[in-house]
Amino acid sequence: MKNLLLIGCALLTTCVTLGEAKAAEPGWSPVIVATGEYRQQLEKTPIVSRPYRPFHFYGNTVRRMHYRGTPLPTPRDLLTTGLFPVMARSR
């Protein structure tokens, strides 16, 4: 009886843990203004699955909230988009 209870608890824990796992966060796309087939592909993709793109504040914020739980970009995000060097040069 104890073994059955332990197996049941282990199975329940595994199911709960796997159920909370999220898909990997999308990467960055260097394309700012999408056109043609790429634009059509993006429009068919749910907003949380689309790649991050420079200057796409709304979509990037939605994705950060979904994957990270915070709307604020990290310093790594700023480096990836190329904004950080621009900000450093303007000082």
C-alpha cells in the first residue's frame, strides 16, 4: 500500500511539474518592417510565439510578460537590439 501511495505521489508531482513548463522563449529577428511572405508568416503566428523585433514595443512587451513575468527589457535585450551602443554614444 505504501509503495502504491509513493508511486501515485511521484506521478502527480511529475505531471504538475511538466504542466508548468513553458516553451522556449523566441529569439530575435533583425527585421524591423516585415514584408512579403515573412509578414504573412508573422501575422499567422500568435503574438507570444513571434520573434522579438527591434522597436516593436507592444509585441516585445507582451512576450516578455508571457515568458518572464516582467515587461522590462534586460540589458541583454538592449544589447541585442543595438540600442545600448546608441545610448552610450549619446552621452
